[in-house]
Amino acid sequence: MLQTVPAPPPPDVRPTDPAMLAIRGLHAAYGQSEVLHGLDIAVAPGEIVAVMGRNGMGKSTLMKTLMGILPATFGTIAVDGHDVTGLKSHARVARGLAYVPQGRMIFSTMTVQENIETGLTVTGARRVPEDLYAMFPVLLEMKGRRGGNLSGGQQQQLAIARALASRPKVLLLDEPTEGIQPSIIREMGRTLKAIRDARGLSIVVSEQVLSFALDVADRVLVIENGAIVHESPRADIDEAQVARFLSV
Ligand SMILES: Nc1ncnc2c1ncn2[C@@H]1O[C@H](COP(=O)(O)OP(=O)(O)OP(=O)(O)O)[C@@H](O)[C@H]1O
Ligand SMILES: [Mg+2]
């Protein structure tokens, strides 16, 4: 009698790792000078992780390596179960990574709307979706204005909106509070949590401002000289200990 054999599972298209972002044994270097010395970080779906560290500790290098701006020398990076380590930046964006660089890097002579449109490329959409403007009403008001004429806080919102335009699964923000006044920093914290709640995406944010990290993050990591030296869930954090890592 013929037995029906169950169909094999489809090829590896399903996530093999419950982490939305899985970083394993990541090393990166500028020429001969190694800056990241083997990082292991797993970020759960919907989780906000803050990577804290003083100047020059490797925060931006980590972000650049995740985005493929700097190649990893060893280790792997996976997004939603897909290895992206060998991919170019645009292909990583298509896989669900988005990036708000340190210093925001908006296009100052382009309008607000044009800036956001540059983030749409991988989605195939031509127009800025309404929900992005709903998230950042000030950008709707200013959509015809040149990016360079916005305040620092408004430019940061623009950089976040541009990153969200690609519908990421993982949003990376490199020191978003840098050069931004305290009241706006608090508002940014609320915005990031609202985005996470609305979209269910994972967020990795590098920071030196402890109060902001405590406000937004579910988990706090400390990076020192290119290695993770401390890790704590928000609920159990020893603030004084983390503050000591950040003091010079
Ligand atoms: N383009 C580069 N070429 C060579 N070395 C670099 C380059 N960019 C950064 N570095 C070095 O890599 C190390 C980590 O720098 P990185 O920019 O990642 O630090 P950071 O934590 O982002 O600091 P900050 O808080 O000041 O932005 C530093 O020693 C820095 O001097
Ligand atoms: Mg930096």
C-alpha cells in the first residue's frame, strides 16, 4: 500500500532564530585597526535595546557595520532569520534594516517631502504614506520647506520618518539625542515608543544620555572599546553602575 509521505518543509525561508536582529561574533576594522572585537547581540521582535557608551567606544562603528557601510571582518548579522552579512546596504534595507545616522544627514537643500521620498525606494511606493505624516504632524506642516531650514529636533523627526519610509523590521538610531534640547528629547522618547507600539518593529538606539535610554529601552547594553561589557533589562538596571561606565 502506498504511504503518503508528508511534504518536506519549504526551504529555509522561515526564521530560524526567534531574534529579529541576531548579531554573532561580529568583528569590524578600519584598515588594520580592529574596532569591534566580537559582539553578540540578539534583539527580540518589538524590543527596544539601548547601546550605551562613551565617545569612541564603537557605537557608530556597530551601526555602520550593521548597515554594510563598513564590512564585517568576522561574524554574522541576521534580520528576521535572513543572513544579511554579505549584502550591500540597499539590499539590507530591502531585508528590513533602516538607519538614522549620527548627525541625521538629511538633505538640506531638498524639501521635507523629497527627503522622506528618498526612503521609499525599496517599497516601490511613489508617495509618502499618510501614516508617516500622522506620526510626525510637524513634517506635514513643513513638507514644502527645505530640510536645512528645520530645527535640530525637526530634522531628527525627518531622519526618523525617512528611515521608516522603507517599512523596516529593525530601526537603528545612532545617538539621536545629540545636540537636541531636553524637552524635545523627552518627546522623541515618546515618539519612538509609539512607533514601536504601532508598528511592532525592533529598535536599536546608541546613546550617551542615560535618562533617555532608561526612558525608551527595554534592555540596556554598555559598549566599551568595541566589546559589550554590561547588560541589563530596564527593570533591574543599576543606574549608578551604568552611569560609571559613561563618566569620563
Ligand atoms: N573612519 C575611521 N577610520 C579609522 N578609525 C575610525 C574611523 N571612525 C572611527 N574610528 C575609530 O573607531 C573607534 C570607534 O569609533 P566610533 O565612531 O564607532 O565611536 P562612537 O562610540 O560612535 O563615538 P561617538 O560617541 O563620539 O560618536 C574610535 O577609536 C575611532 O577613533
Ligand atoms: Mg558615534
